[in-house]
Amino acid sequence: MVGYHLAGLGKFSGREARAQFWPWAGIVVGLIFLGSFVLVGPMIADTMVKMQQFAREHPDQARVNAGPGHYEISIEGHHPELMPDFAAFSGAMAIVVALAVVLLSAAVARRLHDTGLTGAWELLPLPFLAIGLTQTPKLFASAVPDMQLFGLLFLNNLCYLGALGLLVLLLAREGSRGDNRYGPASQD
């Protein structure tokens, strides 16, 4: 199955049954989580180290609350040096997203074809994703967050989740019985 999908990364024609598609989609989603952890985990760990060091050096401005099952650092005031680099974070996430798009796009198109739909439906969530990845670093770049941008990004993210949810519903539909304009029926 993995070999079939890797060989078909550029094959946007034809049809693909649910039984072929969903295991591959699960593997790719697992890779997304793993890739996100590998790329973003060190950034988060570095931020935690900076905050712990700040708390040790400035006990008058920081409070550490630790106990079984929890760890919390509260820091008073504005300290942008402690914040993670959101441009690097967004860049790392863009790499993960690009990999996911490459690995899934042809299979999604074939799966949509199996339901009788054009593969163009897979593009629906991408503009919202691109806006989120490019605009989120701008939100965190300033000491005072732009609440208008925050509101727009919140709305954008709702639209992204709605578009992604609709795409998942379309992908979950039963395939067309018999031949359709995209080829012979696939085996579900």
C-alpha cells in the first residue's frame, strides 16, 4: 500500500477506493504529528529552558508552581526574549504541511474521483491554511497583539476547519457504482 501511494504521487487521474485511501491518509497524518513534534518540539523545549532560567535569575518577577502532574511558570511583565520564534515555528509547520500536501494530493484527487467529484475540491482548505501560516507570525511579532488580526485569524481558522471537515465528509462518501467519467469502479 505504501509503495502504491509513493509510486502514485504524481498520478491525479483514475479512482481510489476508501479501503485504499484511508490507511494511507492515516499514515500521512501520523507522519504529520511526528514531523511536527520533531521540528517544533525543540523550539518549545528551548522556550521552557529560557523561562526556567529567567525564573531562577529573577525570582521577584517569576513564580514556579510544580507538583505531581503539573508544572507552571508565571512571569510578570513583558519579556519578548522568552517567546519562541514564531517565524521559525510557522516555517517548520509550513514544511510539514507541504510534505502532507505532496503525500496526499494525488490520493485525495483519486478518492474524490471515485465519488464522482472533481479533484479540485481538495483545494478548498488550502487558502485558509496558507493565510494562517503566513499571518500568525505577524500576530505575535508585536508586544501588543493586533486584536483585529486576531479576530480575522480566528475567523480564518474556523473557515479552515469547516473546509477541512467538508473535504473529509466528501472523502468518506461511498464511491460511484460502476464506471464514471474518471474510470472504472474501484474495489472498496
